[in-house]
Amino acid sequence: MSAIKVGLVGPGTIGRVHRDAIAAVDGVSLVAVAGGTAEELTLFGASADAHFFPDAASMIGYADLDAVVIATPSGAHYAPARAALDKGLHVVVEKPLAVDLDEAIDLYRRSKSAGLVCSTMSQRRLEAQHLDIYRRLGTGVLGRPVAIEGQVYWHRSDAYYDEKPWRKLNVQGGGSLFNQGIHTLDLMLWFFGPVASVMAEATNIAGREGGSEDLCQALLTFENGARGILVTSTATPPGRPASLMLFTDQGHTAINHTDVVEWTFPDQPQPAAADASIKSGAGSQVSIGIRGHVDQWLDIRDAILHGRSSEITFRDGLEAVRVITAIYRSAEAGRRIAMSEVGDA
């Protein structure tokens, strides 16, 4: 098979990460780009291999593509993803799958019936230390899950919000949970399984117009009886690396970004080390690098070539959206929300 031909929707900050990640993966080629402001297109740069289209509809309708990656603002993921699925193209959606739960459910249902590779970007799952812990949790050698805590005390300046006004809007997924904390939440769900209920608070410490929270605190009760705490913020300068603490009835581990700083499980060796090039986005969204995206694109490539599902699917993306929806509903209502109250596919 010739190189997998990819079209990119949204040549902004994260679009440039996908551009560079695709370029680093053999057998995948970026051949079309859609949308973008004049400034974004200037920063994206010209490409001898890519044709530029004014919008997603024209690119999906006329370009010769195998797959489409959606890197638009979070609230604008649904329409191009649905159009690509309807065209019979493999689809990669930058996190989150969608902001609106009904849209996320619809994309998941369409992905199931389409028989295509449909992947939501959750690249932190593919880091060596996380893969190692996940596999050992699955075998039971680390014991029974008891508690898990995720902390995302990051910082984003006023300039960050002014640069892209959608980041101020809760209806566009601009808050610290959807936009920054979702990766840590995804790891928590991956490690400990489905959530049964949530209790949460969310607030806008900086008082920016638009309603997107810059501090969110959630208590999670998992179906297996374990408990979880998640804190996300963009109002805590200068920002510190995201951290995760995981407790079982046999021991615990603490991870600061990629570094395993505590490991107390008896007779269990410390997990494999992460790639040193994986950087934290604690103080800036442009510092994350491309290593994680490269790893997920390698899996997406192999899934397309071998006719299998990707390691990270729209189902995974939907579950994160479901839990975030429950968290926001809890914060608004001031009560615990059972996941049975939240829609599912």
C-alpha cells in the first residue's frame, strides 16, 4: 500500500503538532489542509505535498484522502468528524472527542457501524510507565484498586485566552477540565475503570467572561468501589507538572509528569522509564513536543494497514466526555451525579 493520505482540519497550534508528528511517521503523508486564519496559515507554512482548502467540507469532498485528523477548537470537532465518517474515511480527533455529549455519542455510534479506524488523541496512555502500570493492574499483581488522585495545577496567561477567545467559553470546552485536565482524567479512567458517580465544584478564579472554569475539583466513585480525586486548574502560576497518585491494597505509586517518584509495591520492579523527550505543558501549551502524538500516529498507521481497531478509540473518547459532562452537571446542581443520569451509547 502507498502512504496513507491524511487531511488535516485546523492548522493552529495543535494542528502543527499533528503536522510534525505525521512527518515523523513512515508510511503516512499529510496531503491536504483545511481552514485556518491567515496568521495560522503563515505559522503552519507552505508544503510541497499538501493542498490547502478553505474549509473542511471542500477538503473532505474533493481531496484524495484515506484519513482525516480534526484539530479545530474543541467545540467544532463534530461536523468535520461526521462528514469524514460519512465519506468513508478513517478519523482521528484531537481531544476531546466532542464537547457536547450527544455529539460524542453520535460520533461513537457512527464509528461502530463504519468499520473504520476512529481514534481520539489520548497519547499519554502510550508512555512506557503508564503502559507498564496498566498491564500490571490488569494482571492483579499490584493489588486491588483503592484510590487514585490526579492533580493538574497548570497556568495559562491572559494572552493565552485572548489569543483564542473560544478558550474562555465553557460551551466551547475552553475550561481547565476539557482543555488541560482531560489527559489525567483519561488515565484515571483507564487505570481504574468506569465511574459510578461524581461530586464536583468548578469556578472561574480569574473572573474572565465566557464561563470556562479555571479551577475544577471532582470526587469520583468508581464502579469497583475505589475513590478518586481530580483537580484541574489554569490559575496556578507558574504551573507544575501534572501528577498522579495511585493506591491499591498492596502499595502505591506517585508520578510527576513522566517520572515515577514513589513506588512501594513489594516484589514489583519500578515501571519502565518514559521517553525523556515528552515534555510537560504546565506553563505553556506549545512545550509538549510531538513524542506522544508520534506514538499514537504509529498505532493509527498500523491499525489502518492491518485492518484492526486502534489502541485508543472513540469509545475511550466518549467515556471521558461522559464523565466530564457529569462533573459539570454536579458543579452546576450542587449535588452528586450518578453516571446512570448521563447519556450513553
